[in-house]
Amino acid sequence: MVYNSKLKKYVRLSCVLCGLYQTVLQAAIPIVNCSDLQGMQYDLAGEYELVTDIDCTGIDFFPIGTTRTPFIGKLDGKGHKISNLSINKKNTDYVGLFGVIYKNIKIQNLTLENVNILGGDYVGALIGMARIPIDNNVFNIKVQGKIAGKNYVGGVVGDISGIINNCSANGEIIGVSKVGGLIGMTSSKVNNSYSNMIVNGQTEVGGLIGKSDSTVNDSFATGSVTGSYFVGGLVGRASRIEHSHATGNVIGNTITSPLYETGAGGLAGYSILVTNSYATGNVTVKASTTGAYTSGVGGLTGKSDRIISSYATGNVIGGDSAGGLSGKALFVSDSYALGNVDGGLDVGGLIGSFSSGKVDRSFAKGSVIGKTMVGGLIGHVYSGNISNSYFTGNIHGKTQVGGLIGYSQESTLINSYSSGEVFGDILVGGLIGDGYFPNVVNSYWDMQISKQFDSIGGEAKYTADMFKEATYVDWDFIKTWKIQEGKNYPTLRFNE
């Protein structure tokens, strides 16, 4: 390989060996400085590798690859780093070290340190937009610095349709829509990756990913996240989250619409499925305009279709449909919440409100405060089924306040209990505050602790009786429940 200065590219040479023409095999093109790095724009199909650390101080870098002429080659950083990369293209889309990449690319083993990236839409320190086959990936990439843009903004990639593996980002990121600490938007899997970014945006904002249409697996985020709609500590709007977690605080503080569902959660603003995951950060959502409405706020998710074997420990403050685990959910099992919850309408220690769904083998502990339809476990249930679940803590509300459920409409409660103190003005119950044809089977509340002697269904018991296995008719104390006889209330075995 030799460099042709007129063509501004590397070209192949031929040689005669043993009387036969052979083509010298193409080797990776070495990158030794920032000028070489910029020179990749002259051979977009080339295969490159860094042979040393590179410092781009003082160079106004231009993104490599456009929508018409994308980068389709390969880059192997070989464990080296590019420092002080600066791109200042405020009104330009597709901004990053690579503006647009396409087809069979592979970018791996590279660190971008102290980057300063400014662009319009599709902005990332490494890639603005990537359209690559699923079997190709971006692997072992680290980014540290500041990234800012409008829509589709990520610490590593703005928008990608290829797999991300073992990548990380640390620093600050600012955008408007689809903003993530690692990725703004992805339609493919993200594995073994993390972000410690401080993330600020408006819609679909996440500590790791703004919006994900695929699976996030074995990944985490630790930075704080601020946004308005669909805001999550890990993902703003997600499809599937597995074996992942978030520890940063989530803040929704720019609500201006007079009527809008917020969707803010310690892990995800909205997710179709969450399994074996958790969140520990606090979630706070407040309306910034008089009459504004916030709804769907939870310690784990703002809204979810299914939550399995997951938990949240942070406190939740905000609006209506607020829950320690999820603001709104359809199916929850083997999950729990330990944080305090303070909201308005439909407030629960586990779930704010849910309809036509199921909660099984789940519990909540803490303090629950609200106004109307306030419950230790669930604020408002419509046509749902709750079984093998419980709450311990304190409940404060004004009307329709219950130790386990605030308001139950055409729903079924089986093998569950509440041991919390219950305070309210009207329509207050030790187990259920108010309801319309609730079906309650083998469910109980501690009337001494709750200081409530009435309920829409259920049976009142003394504390001493609540400590006895014999009290709980037809409960499964072999597979589902366990109890320290005479010492404590029953607990669920899944949480052993």
C-alpha cells in the first residue's frame, strides 16, 4: 500500500513473484495523527487502524460520511484514544467523528476523550447516524466529554440500527427529542453497556438511551436525567429491558401542556417489558404551568405493560397515577417497591392505577401520600386481579383511601393483606377505601395498626392474629408465603 497524494488515497500495487502476477493483500491503513483521521473522508471504503494515541487539539474536525456518501469501511482503534476532538456544526445534521455510516462497517476498540460536539439532528461523539446490518456492531467504544444537538442525540451514537456492545459514555449531553447518554435512538440490541452522563432533554430522554425499539440487556446508567415526557433513568421509551439498572435521579420539570401524560420513571418513562431489573434513584415530576397535568410517574417505570422480578427503592414525587414501582401498569409479578410516594389522584405504594391487568406476588413498603384514590399497594384498580400481595407502612389521603387499595371497581383481591396506618377524611377503609362490586377473598388488614375498623371487603384482624399462619385461610405457605409464627406478618418467598 502506498499513499497517492494526487488521488489523496491509498492504492494497491502489483508485483511479480516467481513469474506470476499477484496482488499485494491490502493491509489496514495506519492512522497516526488527526490529519490522517480527517483523511478517511477520501476513501470511505477503507479499512483503518490507529497505531498511536491522537490529539486533535486546535482542529475543527469535519464529520466523515454523509447521507449521499456514507462511510462504509472499518476502523479499529487498537485500544488507542482520540483526544480533544471538536466539531462545531450547530445548524448541521449528521454530526460526529463519522456523520453517516452504512453497510458492513465495524468500529471497535476506541476511546474518544474530552470531546466537544455540537450539531443539529443526529449527533453523537462517534457516529451521527448508523444504518448497518444486525450482525455487524459497534464494539468496545468509550466516550468522555460534552455533546449537544436537537433530535437524535447520543453520547456515542445519535441514531443506530446496528448492535451496540460493551460501550460507555461519561460527561454531559443536551438535546430536545430522543436524547440518551449513550444512544439517542436505536432499533437494535444494546448489550453490556453503561452511561454516566448528565442528560437533559424534553421528549424521550434516557440516561442510556432516549428511545429503544429492541432489547437492552446487562446495561446500566448512573447519571441524572431531566426531561418532560417519557423520561427514564435508563431509557426514555423502551421496548424490552432485561438484567439492567439505573441509579440516577430523574426529574421532570418542564411540563407546560394543560393535559399530558408525563411518563417518568427511575428506569424507564415507558416500557413494554421489564424483567430482572431495578432502579434506585428518586423520581420527581412537577407541573411548571398553572393547570398542567402530570400522569404516569413511578420509581421503576412511568408506564409499563409488564414488569417481572424487578424493584425500585427511590422516592416518587409527582402528579397523578404515581406509584412506587410504576405509575401505570398492566401486569406485575414478583416485584416490589420500597420508596415513599407523594402524589395527587390515583396514588399507590406499588402502582398508581391499572385496569384489566394482574398483580401477583408483589409488595410495597413505605409512606404513601395523596389526595383521592390512595392505596398502600394500588391507588385505583378497574377490572383487575390482585393476589398474594401486601403493603406495610403509612397511608395519608383525603378521600377513597385504603390500606391496600384506594378504589376498586369490578376487581378481585385474593390472599392479600395490609398492615399500614391509614389516615383520611371520607371513604376510608382498612383494606379498601371505596369501590364498586369488588370481589375480596381471604384478604385481611390489621385493624390495630390501621386504626380502621371498616372496609369495602376483607376481614379485620388483631395484630396478634396477623402473626399466625392459621389466620390466613387457604394461603400457600409452602411455595408462596412464609411466616415467623407469633413474631411477624407473612412475607413472600420470592424475596428471600
